[in-house]
Amino acid sequence: MSDADDQKRAAGEAAAALVEAGMVVGLGTGSTAAWFIRALAGRGLDVTCVCTSRVTGELAASLGLKLAGLGETGDIDLTVDGADEIGPGLSLIKGGGGALLREKLVWEASRRCVVIADAAKHVKKLGKFPLPIEVVAFGHATTALRICDALVESGLGVAPRLRTRDGEPVRTDGGNFIYDAACGAIEEPAALAAALKSVTGVVDHGLFLDLADQALIGAADGGVTTLEP
Ligand code: 5RP
């Protein structure tokens, strides 16, 4: 197992220890979230889980976790999810795995959100990881031009790239497309988030601001560092 995987596993297991019997738990998407899900299932607690993607739902079901859809339970007590970057104040870039919309819906419905990651994800400034932007498929190339304008107005002269696999656009669980914007350094994440949300055709973006309550970050020495906003 690589160092990064060890760190993801340590963070996932630390997060699983936060879960109590009877909780409604939001399950994130990605390799780090998968470590959390496996550790949670291993605890054998009676919990109800709300998933942020089909892939996560399949993993959780295969491990025997009880599942419910978003809105079918009371409040979600705790959501645990990975991130592509963790910046100042626990601002995040998410969506590398393409699940950003369902993730944000579940995060926003949660009383508490904990982000888990390996140490390389912790950065001084957001933006090295290309920012995922989910758009409706209809007219997506036109929407991409409007996104370009929003990026330029935010001081970021970058062209977003349509995410493809085997030459075809990647579809999210909701059937949308994703554009990735290699921003470089995002000086004002809140302003950029607002500018992107104002573009018709943009469903959502991977900036998760003021949503994470805590970060658990696996360290090179095998420990886990806790960060608060
Ligand atoms: C999926 C996500 C993931 O949490 C993010 O991409 C991190 O993935 P990993 O834990 O595999 O590094 O936002 O949409």
C-alpha cells in the first residue's frame, strides 16, 4: 500500500470512530471515503447511510450497510467525505470523482461534515487541482464560453476542459457533464463560487466553502492531524 493510501486509511478509520449507533451518516465518494465506509461497516453499528453516488451506494450495500435516499431520513447527523484540496479555513475543492453535486446536496443537509484526506491534499491556497464544474449537457459548449467569461472576470484566464473518458464526455450520476478549470491559484474562492453559480447551465462547482466542520488528515508518521476551520 502506498503512503497516500496508508494516510487515507488512517483518516477514514479515525472518522469511523466518530460515528455512534442510531446516527444517520452521509457517505462520501472516492478512495478515501471508501476507507471510511469499510471501517464504518466493520464497526457493526445500527446506522442509516445516505450515499453521495451510485458507486458509494454499491460499496455500502455490498458491506451490509442500511441505506436511505436523501430526504428519506431525519437530519443527517454526520457526513464524512474526501476532498481533492483542503485549503485555508477548510475551504475545499471536490469533484475529482465527479460526484460533486450529490456530495454538496448531502453535505448541506448534514449537521456536521468531516473531510478526510492524505497529507498531500492540504494546501496553502486552493487551485492547483483543476476545479470541477458540473453543467447540463444541453448547450454545454455555450455554457463553457460563459464559464470562461466568469473565470476571466475573476482574474483567471483559463479555458475549462470538458472531462472525457475514451473520447466521450463523462456523465455524472445526474447525467450532466463536467468541465475542469485549471485555475492555478484561487485568490478569492467565495467570489469565484458566486460567479460560477450565476452562469445559466452551471449546475454546481467543486468549491465547498464554509461546509466542513473538521478535517482529519493522515500524516506521514501514521498519525492523524485534526484541523478546525
Ligand atoms: C469525488 C470527490 C472525492 O472526495 C475527491 O475526488 C477525493 O477522492 P480520493 O479520496 O479518491 O482522493 O470529491 O467527487
